[in-house]
Amino acid sequence: MSESAEQPPEPSAPPRSQIETELRILRRHCPDAILEVTEQPARDMHWIEIRKERLHRVASLLRDTGELGYQMLADLFGVDYPEREDRFSVLYQLYSPGRNQRLYLRVRVEEGEAVPTLREVFPNADWAEREVWDLFGIPFDGHPDLRRILNPDDWEGHPLRKDYPLVGRRPVLLFNSVKDVL
Amino acid sequence: MTPPTATETTPAPPETITLNMGPQHPSTHGVLRLVLELDGETVRHAAAHIGFLHTGMEKTMENMPYQQAITITDRMDYLSGMNNNLAYCLAVEKLLDMELPPRGQAIRVIMSELQRIASHLVWLGTHALDIGVMSVFFYCFREREAILNLFEMVCGGRMTPAYIRVGGVSLDFPVGFEERLAAFLSVMPTRIDEYDDLLRHNDIWLERTQNVGHFSEADCWRWGVTGPPLRATGRPHDLRKISPYCGYEQYDFEVAVGAEGDVYDRYTVRMKEMRESLKILEQALTALPDGEHLADDPRVVLPPKERVFSEMEALIHHFILVTRGFPVPAGEAYGCIESPKGELGYYVVADGSEKPFRVRVRPPSFYNLQALPEMIQDRLVADVVATIGSLDIVLGEIDR
Amino acid sequence: MGQLAPTTPDLGQQVGQQGFLLAKLDDLVNQVRANSIWPLTFGLACCAIEMMATVSPRYDLARFGAEVFRASPRQADLMIVAGRVSQKMGPVLRQIYDQMPEPKWVIAMGACSSCGGVFNNYAIIQGVDEVVPVDVYVPGCPPRPESLIYGILQLRKKIMNQGKLNRAAR
């Protein structure tokens, strides 16, 4: 054995989370909001699952706290996991331009359950929530104009649900009168 | 103060008229329906109706193997197919934890920047056409043909390339491509200057575009507006610089910014972006590394054709990859790039099978368009046309 | 000329018997119609960009007389359905088609308007011939400008050979 024997590696401190500040601030001001934190630092992705009742508060905190600065709602969308009881996840991607940091908020709801709207905090949630309603059927409480945005207004069903077939349910549109679809 | 939102028009007060800029309209750049409430020529309220090009692409992609879904991505932002391919492939490669070879990265950059110029040329042509300058439309499309010829040389497709694949690019450059590209690069700068000269000093152009469609930086963040409209406000926010991908950090280029955030500034930003793209292309072409264009990852990448035709294992490997596809470990990844329209992102949820579980496209034009009613509030109808043109929206990616 | 006569076959026969002068007039009318087609700007998606490229100097649709792309259906006689037609757009397509005056023709440009194309799903009408009668189908995704020009030339042939006073031959 050489003189400089191989020392067992020091137990290193757990790596600091990139969203440590966010979690600290959220835990201080809104302690019951956070349900679960998932991180994948290699991909620079961090998800915080929150209670839907706290969505507005959490988003406002993230936006208004100076050191966090999540000024932009980059994206809002849904994912359908039909095997789970809470089958829908609504994901919010927040972006902080000052720190170039992205954060995902996740809200899980079950069939028919509504999510509070985020329009008052981020105005661009308007169309995105309408799209989630259109494609998944998740209603948003407090949205003044929740109607379909991508599919025709009289469409039945919510296409991006996993139980909706790709080819659709109604026959190909053969119509003989120009209804006021517009 | 709650910002004005694009909602269904409540019954209009009697002194306004409701004008429909219907889905079929020469200036809406696609099938967009705008319902304007006008007081004379002034827009008092505007509502945008989208969905006339909804194609169910996200659901279609859930039913296709990962590599095959690239063909669908071409058709979203159909003016910048290569960029869509790139964003999707970045997300899938993150899920696969793949490392790409330097030549593959450089080829991706070259294609991305060529596509950016092509997209901006279409923007300039149609934007100028809306405002009345028809000649620029023809010039821009003529230049675009040169770029489409390059694309066709490389992958066979003009507008729907599906060239950038998971692991790199599908084929290496053919013989003669680099010379053609160099010839293009030697001619293009003078052409851009020509178009700029046609417009920049033109009184009509200045009247129609300056002080029109103002949007401040704070507004951009509130509405999620990215890309040239954001940079026109003065904020140098370009994902190629801020979160570099594909080796963009090696190239020396400036981020184009404007000052006022109006239509004219968006014009100058995009013109400068075209020039900077040419700079990046020069650098990428001279520094093009040798090597493989595809990652050496047999899980994902097809074996070379010579081996497929001579070895049984390679044939089976090819067969399985093409018919069944490759499984991607479960997880979620977000691949975002700076497309010519703004921040384009693909959020891919994988469940371990060969087909994506969910593909969400974050379309820049969707969020840029949502801000339109606020930009045209109390402006003239003519300004509406100029503003829509300056946003450079593509309904294909808005409606997916 | 063709619009004035009713479409009853025996009248057509009578006219056929009437002979040379009217037949030549018919030819002239068809020539004029074929050589000055005014397309409608009905670009929907990617094919629209290739349609614009067809008008561009490289491929130049203007040399076939189809330079004047009208935005208003009232002034157009050819509707090139360029792109995928979604369920929401279908009624709009039909309304615009109905607003076009006779004689009118439709070219389904691209795979999506011919048959639904790549998108065999809930959102896309599987071929615009479910909605409007189509004269020429131009396959491709997107079809090259040369293909579209070929399609327009085929349409010209069709117009030139169009049923004379008997419109049932159309």
C-alpha cells in the first residue's frame, strides 16, 4: 500500500438545490402549499407539486418576490394519466428572466375537478387555460370566458384525453348548410 | 388593473361597428379570425379566434414512434421546419442522455441558421406585401429559393425537411454542398442590404411602422412574448446566448435589439438577425469539424447502409429501429430553442415505450398572438395589419 | 355563353347540329377562361407557402395567366385549397366556395386537402372533396411548385375541353 493511502471519500454535503431559495420562501409564506418536490438538475428541471387551492398565492409569490422574479408564465398545459386516480396534471412553466431559471408547478386533479385560474397573476394564462379545457376537459374556476379555442364550439369530447380515439368519434364532417360555426 | 383580454365580444355599443377579418384574409398570415369593434377606423376592442388549423398534432405524435414524430414537427411552424425538428430532438436526446458529435452539432447550427434566414425572408416578403411593397415579396422569395435549393440538396425536402434526427442529422452533407453554401453566403449580404435600402428610408414604410404596435418589455414578460418582439423592446433575450444549445457558444454573434418595441424596431431586429445568421454560418462553415454526423449510439441510430446490406445483425437492427422504434426511458424533458418566432419548446413525457406519452409544444406564436389585442387597442385598422405582420405568427404552430 | 343555355341534353344536340360558328365561339370562351384563371388566396398551411413560391419569380405562375390572386371570392374563379382543412374550417371553406361565381374550379393542393394526408385524425377533414367538388388533385407534402403548375395546366386542359353548351359534361 502506498503512503498516500486511498482515503474513503468524505461524506459530501448533499448538493444544494438550484431552487433552494424558492422552496425556502414558499415554505415560509405558504407552508401547506408544497406537496412534493422533484428535481433533475442534470436536465435543469425542477417540479414543485402544489395544492391547487394555493396556486394563486404561490404564483404571486414567485412572481412578486424580488429575488425570485418569475415574471413570465412560459407555458401551461395538461397531461392525462388515466391509470391514476387524479388523472390530470396541469403543469405551469414559470421563467425568471433575471436568473434564467425555469420552474414547473404541478397541480393534480381528478376528473371533473376544477383548477383555479391563473389569469389574474399571468394574463397569458387565458388562452392556455382555454386550450387545456378544450383538449382535456379540466375546468378553470374564475376564468371569465372558458370556451373551446382549438376545436369547433360544438365539439363533443376532449381530444387529448387518452380514452379519446385518435380518429375521433363523430363521422367526417359532411354538412349541407353553413351553420354559424364562426 | 386587469388587462384587456380577448373574449367574445359583448354586444357592441351602437356607435361602433363590428368588422370581421375572417379566417380567409390576405393579411392575417394564415387562418386567423379577428373580430374588431371599430369606432370609425379606430379599434376599440379586438378578439382573436384561432383553431381553424387545429390538426391534432400533439395527439398524432403520441401514436408514432419518436423518430417518426419528427415528420409531424415540420408541419407546425412550417416556415422553419429545421428549427422544430431541432427543438423536439433536443428534448428526446435529453431523455436519452445522448451526447452528440461535434460535426452533427455544427451541421445542426448551419441548418438552423439557414432556416432562420429563410423564415425571416418570408416574414419580410409577406409583411412588406401587407403594407404595400410588392417588389420585396418577389425578391425575398427569390432568395429563399437559394436556401431551399440547399435544403433540397441535403435532405430532399424543401419545406418539410425532417433532416435533424434524434442523434444528429440524417445524412451528411453531399459533395458540393459546402461550395454552394459558400456561394450563397457571398451573395446574400448584399441582397439583405438591398432590401433594407428599399425600406429603411422609405417614407411610407416609416409612417406605417414607426410608433405602431408598441409593447414594452414588462408587457412582454406579462404576456409571455418572446423572440423579436421582445428583443425590439431593448432586452437582449436570445436563448442562443442565454442557454446555448448545439454548440452556439462557440460562435461569435450579436443579439439584435431595438429600442421602442414598435413595428419598425421588430423590422430592424429581424434584419439584423439575418445578418448575424450569415455571420454564424460563415463561422460554422469554416470551422466545420470532421467526424460523424450521427451519435454513436446503437439504441437510437441506424447502422450505416454498407453494413446493413452486408451484415445480418445490422439488417435486423435497422429493421427493428425503423418498424418498432426505440424505447426511451421514462421521464420528462423540455427542449427549447430560439426559433425565428421566439422561444419554441417541446416538453416530452416518456413512459418507457417507443412512442411518446405526451408531447407538448410551447408555440411562440401562440403567446405572441395573445398579446395582439392589447397592442392594437385604440389604433387604426391599417395598424392592425402592420402589427400582425410584425409579430410573424404562424397559425400552424398556434393551432397545432 | 355557357351560362345562358339550359343544361338539357337535347338542346345541346340541337346546338351541336347548329354547327360551326357556335362551336368556335365556345372554344374561344374556353380559351379565354383557361388562359386567365384568377385564383383565390386560400392558403391554409404549408402548401400555401409553396403556392406563394409558385408565384415567385423562380417558378412564375404568372406566365400561365394566373398571376392575379384575388382575396375576395367574388372576383376569383379558381380556389386552390392549399393546406389541411380542419373541422372548424370546413364550413368556412364551403361558404367561400359558395360565394364564388360560376364558372369556378377547385384544385386540392397537397395531400392533406386531397385525402387528409399525414393527419388521419379527429381534427382534419379527410379530403376537401367531402366539402366542395374538386377538379384537380395535386399530391405532395407539400407539392413542389412544379407539381402545382402541372396541376394548373391539367386544369386548363380540363377547361378547354369543357362541355360546350352542355354543362353536364363538366
